Amino acid sequence: MLERLQVAGAPKAQGPYSSAVRAGDFVFVSGQGPVDAASGKMQAEASVQEQTRLVLHNVRTILRACGADLEDVVKCSVFLSDAKDFSAMNEAYAEVFGSHKPTRTTVAAGMVAEGMKVEIDCVAYRPLPA
């Protein structure tokens, strides 16, 4: 069973995609940028650390709406506009995830929005209640 979700309290999808898709016991979260959910505005002036914290806050909001949380994340993909921001992003990322360490890929890539320094997507494993 597939369930496509648009989550209240998270930034609205900016295109023809779902914020998240639950596929059985897995939750796939679309790439999230540093967008303030309340205003819908990109936080372009924020540092990469501030953007990373906001992105992971948005990811957590989506996961919680799907019955999961950050400790259920098994895989993240991190996209940076500048590879030089890796250490700063990594510091904020480690702060948010704590001792839970999902697998991860990090790449430097062009971003779709001006001022976006980081984008993160993830896959979480959260069995459905029996």
C-alpha cells in the first residue's frame, strides 16, 4: 500500500510531488530546503548551520505526521551548494541526530533556489501497527 502525504505544519511541496510517501513500513521524505513553514519563505540569509537545523526540523515535522521520528531514519542524502560548508553542516547535523547515526551520502550540487545552501531527503523505517 502506498500513501502519498502532504503534511500540515511543514513547507508545502513546490512542485508535482508529495512531501512524503509511506510504502508499507518505510517513509520516504522528499528533499527539504531551509523554508520557514509558517511564512513559506526561504531562509536564504541564514548560515548553513541554521539552514541545516531548519531543514531537519522540517524533516522531523513530516516524519512525525507519518508516525515516525528522526531515530527511525535509516538513510539521508545531503546536498550542499558549496562543499566548503561540509564541516559546518556536519556539526549541526550531528547536533540534531545525536547518537542516532543513519547512513548518509553528502554531495555538492547546484540548488534549485537562490540562497539554498543545503537540502536533505531521507528514508525512515517505522513498522505500521499490527
